[in-house]
Amino acid sequence: MASTDGAIKEPILAADGTPLKQALRRSQARERRAAFLLVAPLLLFILIVFAVPIASMIWRSVYNPEVRNFLPQTAAALQEWDGEDVPPEPVFQAMAADMIVGVEKRTIGRAAARINREIPGARSRMMRTAREVDEWSAPYREKFLEADERWSDLDFWRLLKRETRLVTPAYYLLALDYEYTADGEIRPRPEVYRIYKALFWRTAWMSMLITGICILLAYPISYLMATQPARVANLLLILVLLPFWTSLLVRTSAWIVLLQQQGVINELLVALDIIDSRGRLRMIYNRTGTIIAMTHILLPFMVLPLYSVMKTIPPSYLRAAKSLGAHPFRAWWRVYFPLTIPGLAAGCILVFILAIGYYITPALVGGDSGIFISNLIAQNMQGSSAQLKLAAALATILLVAVLVVYWVFNKLVGVDKLKFG
Amino acid sequence: MGETEGESYLLSDVKDAEPVGSPRVSSGDVRSNRPMVHFDKVQKSYDGETLVVKNFNLEIRKGEFLTMLGPSGSGKTTCLMMVAGFEPATHGEIYLDGQPINSVPPHKRGIGMVFQNYALFPHMTIAENLAFPLDVRGIGKAEAEKKVQRALDMVQMGDGSFHGRRPAQLSGGQQQRVALARALVFEPKLVLMDEPLGALDKQLREHMQLEIKHIHESLGVTVIYVTHDQGEALTMSDRIAVFNDGVVQQLAAPEVLYEKPENSFVAQFIGENNTLVGKVKAINEGIARVELTDGEIVEALAVNAGPGERTQLSIRPERVEIDPDESVSDHTVTARVEEVIYLGDHIRTRMTVAGNSDFVVKTRNRLGARRLDPGASVRVGWATEDCRALDHE
């Protein structure tokens, strides 16, 4: 607070003459140190198992070392080349030198594999030439072209020049269904290969749908819990938390028993003559299955913050609103609902962010139409090094999406106002 | 609802309203004979086994300040909630201005209410809180603003610095005033108050008691006030209904309640009270001869005890004289001084009288007042009409 009379300009001193602020800081330093030491182990743990892997993943998604590291002289020589004609002698000479080193160090295969990914057949040509090159002498250009006329292919050299950069956006382009042409232009991939963007959208809208269903289911039950006596509320809470207490496989098999075409629900509907036997509903191994199962699993994350916020709202607020003449719905909308927003927003952000990265449930009950982007990330992680990098790019995009959602929430509601429990 | 009647009491200047102490029931009101609220054989049970309110009958006049007083769990708040519509009556009917309201939902009753915890909406400013009842009634913005200003003026918070604040930024007393203003801003004919001063400290509470009383007097609204504080009830009320165990023990004006309690619960609950236990020997022309436990015979007004019955005699501490002369008291008994407590304006002397060691005598601390020593033996006496023979609990 500002001094009331404005006359005090000199800093206030402690008894020994040091400025009061400094004395205060010193006296609190011990506590600060102790606090830091308390959290240090966790901090270290998070750094090692969380921050470092994420940083490495992001790096890996753009890291492109093959040409630069394994064909270093060629990479340097190509910088001079204008890309209009078959490269001049120095490029071929550099290539020959790189190949000799590469065969010795057994690294040439990795460079060849990298090129082969975009120009099929390039690998076998490179490997064959590499085996012979140590017997050749200058001028190399003729020797190369003699051995295989495809060495005059301009696309090959353009690709090589493009890939000399250590950092490449290629995997991100791929993750968004674009590709590089050999001469560095970006264009959409052929229609049959475009899967990732659609899957991102599907992941997003299905997560939103799941969040919405969770709100519809959680709001009334939370209200009930908040207004019931503790005994009833605890029982309801246990029922809500039940999904956490059952094993994933038990839960999934329960859903299969219930939802499959020969399952309980279908049999019941057939028995009641609501549907005929040929019109049995498909409720599992598709989108419906993913939505039902994930809503069930994520519901507690909506209920808990809502419940904890609603519990703090005294019933007298609603009574007051009604006594002031507001219709019960209006009383709820004007008075009760605004007070639950911190819990509602916390629930939404929890459910949505968990849903958007969910893997196991879509994999088990999602079939083809119900899988999420995480399932493709997982699939790519088991593949070659290039697929691994694609997986890293996809995962990084997902991470950024989550951060954006968080940022938007912060703008709309204010994260400091959220109440998670 | 209230505001359609055209009697906009907030739009007339409050300062110029009826002077304090004027008759509270306006004589021009043709319906003034009809009670504002009428409880007709109302019963309430929560569990179907015990009655929280047992056969409650009460008529509250228009413009009256009626307090429901009683210990917690005596059914007073339940009665208030039944008027407000938050609790249904299990049996019986409540009439509001002649209309049965059992099936009218709370928001259509048009009753103002002040809650114990104020129940100000925390996400709205003070002005928004006050405008809420006007807004739901579809009152135009300009008129609403005027009414909000009037209501805030009335509770002395109209200087403009409070309009934009949130309830959490106000002190307890200020929140209480806002809650009061909000309950009055839509000009209800009836205002319910559920222990509204319970959370305030003693000094503020006493100040607010007078302020609420003055607002009531100047507006002429009917108020039903619930409290467990007997001092508060005595200060503010026109009439007090003393509740115990789901039954109204006595319904009377404050001075009647204090000076003429009808049973020993009321005598104990309202004010300080000395109790002597004895047995009624005989009753003659309304005067009972009572034999105390130590065998002494005293006379008392026979209020609530028959011949041969055990009785509790009730005597107010300030009506007892020490060493009285014959003209003041009809009767004296022996007492032994146990303790003398000096309280500045008065002195309390605790004595043993007829086996009761909690017999308190209050004497004014006037010039030359006699100070007794513990252990001394004195005579104490009182007028027969100050000693009431009541039921034995």
C-alpha cells in the first residue's frame, strides 16, 4: 500500500539498519530453500522421465541426419549445383568419396534407405555402385553414368540437395497429408493416402461429443450428490468411481457382452420386438462403441470437479432467487449455473484433453471407424525409423493441439478460476 | 404480486414516511381486518414419526412485527420456511392475505426473505443483486435503477461506492444491509427474516436491531422474524411467539411476555428468572398459598397451578428486595448470601433461598447501596403479584 501522507520516501529499516525488505528476504530464504529441497526429487523425476523424452520426441520429429552425415562431401558439393542439368564432375567425385567411406563404416545403407523412401529403387542402385566405386578413378561422372544411366535422373539429385538440411518439416507435412515433391514444392498427398487430417478431426469431434455427453450425464448426478445427505452422496460417488476400480479388461469384456450383436442389449431389443433379428444394432467395434465406453470411463473426471464445486454452493442461494420471484429454471440459470462454471470448465478440460489422447479404449472397442489419432501414432511407433519420426510428428501436433485448447480455456474461463476437486 | 398494487413505498421518500411510533396498521386499508398471514391448524413432520410443528394456529396482522422465538429445533424456522414455500405443510393450511398458499410455488408468493447467511449472489455486484428481483419481474431498467438506489439509501449504502462491488468485498454488516435491501426492493407486503443478525458481533447486532425496527416502522411492511435471542425479540417485536417443542408456549407483546409469563418455560426462556419449587396448599381469590421445600409458606399469583399440585414460583431478580420494609413486600424469607458480583451499573447477589442456591437478586448500584458479605444471612422479600405460581416442568 502506498503511504498515506506521501512523505515517507526512504526505505524502512530493520533494527540493525539494513533495509526491511532485505531483512525480510533473508529471513525467508531458509524456508524457500527447504521448500525447494522438498520438491527437488519430484522435479528431477519429472525432468528425466517427462521433459527430456518430450524434448527428444520433438527433436526427432524434425531431425534429418542421413544425407548430411553419411554423404557429407556430396552434400557440400551439391550446394553449388543449380539443379537444371546433370551435376558436374565434382559432385560425382564427392559421391564416390562418400561411398568409399560409407562402405567402410557401413553407413551407406542408411543414406540409401532414406533416398529409397521417396525414389523407389534408388537403394539398390546406390548399393551396387558403392560396391564397385573403389575400383574406379576420375573422371567419375562418366563411370557413374556408364554403370547405370539412372544416375542422370535429375529428381534423384534434387532430392539429395533438398535433404542436405539437418532439420526437415517433411514428417509434419506427412502428418497433415501433404508431401514434398523432389524439387521442394509442397502439395497434397494423393487422396488414398490422406488419413491423418481426417483422423485428427475425428479425434477432435468425437472428444467434443464425449465431453458433451459427460456434461449431460454428470451435471444432474453431481447436483443430486451435492444436495443429498453424506451417506447417500458417498454411495453415489462410489458408483461413479466404479470404472476406476475395475480392470480395463473386465470393463471392456463387460461392454462386449452388453453391446455386441449377439449381446444382452440386442437380444433384449429383439425379444421385445423393437428390432428384428436381421436389424441388430452395431454398437461395438465402431464409433458408437468408442463413444459409449469412453464416456463411461471419463465420466468421473466430469463428476468430481462438478460435485466439489456444487457442494460449496449453499442451497439458500437458490431459495433466495426463488423468494425474489425467479422461476426455478431462471433461478438455476442465473444463480446456480454461473457458480458451477469453474467446476464445469475444469471437468471439460480434463475430459477433453484425456479423450483427445486416449489410446486403449478406441483400440479395444473402436474397430476401424472408432479409432483415434493415438492409435495411428502407436502403430507408427512400432514401424521403421521413418515411421517413428512420423509418429513423433503426429504426437507433437497432438501436444500442440492440447496446449492450444488449454490456452483457449485460459482465455475464456481463466485457469486460476478452475476447480479440479 | 406486491408491486402491481400501486403502493410503491420505496418510491415515496423514506425520510418523510410515517414518523416512528405511529400506528402500524394503516387505517385506510379496507382489508386491514384480514390477517396478513394465517396459520390454520398447521402440522409438520419430516420423518412421519414425530411432529416438528404441532397444531400451529397464528394470525399475523398487517404491518405487524412478529417474532418467532425459541431454542433451536423448536420448529420456528420450519414455520418460516412453510410461509416462504420451501417446506410443505404436512397438514393444515396457510393463508397469505386471505388466499390459501399451500399450492403456490415460492417464486409466486411475492414474499421478501432475508437469510441467515444473507445468500447474496457472489457472482453479481451489489446493484445486480438488488436488481435481480426487479429484473425477473420485467421492470424497466430506468425504474429498476431508481428503486435500487432507494433501497440502498434506505440501508445507508446509497452513496454510490457500493453499487459495483461484489458481496465478498463487503463486511458482514454491509452484506446484511444489502440482503435487507434486496428483500425489500421489490416492495413485498411481507418480509421473512431468518436469524438475519446471527453472524454479527454484539455491538453491530444491537445497532442493526434498531435499524431494522425503524425501517419496519417507516415502511409499514409485515415482518416475521425468527431468532433464538430473546433480547433481540424483546427489542424489535410487536408480538412474540415463544416456541418450544413444536408448540407455541405463549403469544404476547414483549412486556407481557416478560412480566406475565404463563408457564415456566417462558419464564425461564425470556429474561432472567428465579425459580422456587413448592406445593400449592390452597388457592384463594387467585392467590395461591405455596409451601416451599424447606417448609416456609409464601403467597403467589396462581397462574398455572392447581391446589395440591407441585409448582414452580417465578420471581424476576430485579423485583426482589433485600431487607424490605413492610410497605414494599408482602412477605419475606430467609436467605444466605453466597456470592456478590459487581457489574458496574448493578450488583448481582447470589443467594440460597429455600434450598435453591441460584437465587439471584439484582440491585441498582445507587449511592449508598449496601454491599453484602458472602455467608451473611438476610431477609429477602417481594410483592405477591411479582411472584407467579407456574407449572412444574
